Amino acid sequence: MIIGCFINNFKSYSSSDYVNLANISKIKFSAIIGNNGAGKSTILEALNYFFKQSDWIENNENQRVEGYVSGVFKIKKTVLTFG
């Protein structure tokens, strides 16, 4: 289950920002809400890039910083195997 993501140099995100998508202790429903222009669609477009490798929409204000989108997932400890 995805619980958040880090976004950097993607559209309106010029610095590295963490976007929380779920309350880990009470996960039943997630919603992205905010005023017009707050960046709701940008979060969804960044996640679309992360999962489907769609087109990158670069933030033109900071040309020296390489952009990235990184998902944060919650998994059960028992799923991990080390060997």
C-alpha cells in the first residue's frame, strides 16, 4: 500500500517535498483536497509518472536540480525474507 511520496523538480514542486497520502494507523480512505492551484493534480501526475513512466513535467525554475518521484510503501514485516 502506498502511504506517501517524495516529489522533487516536478511542475510546482521545485524542492524535495514529502506528500502524505495515508494515516498509517487508520487507513480506510484517502483523499487529496485543497484550493484551486494547490497542486492536487500535480501529485496525481507525479504518481502516474512513478507507476507508468509517463512524460516528466519539469519545473523550469531550478535547472540544476535533477527531479525525481519516489513512492513510500507500507508492507508487512513478514513479507520480507532475508537469505
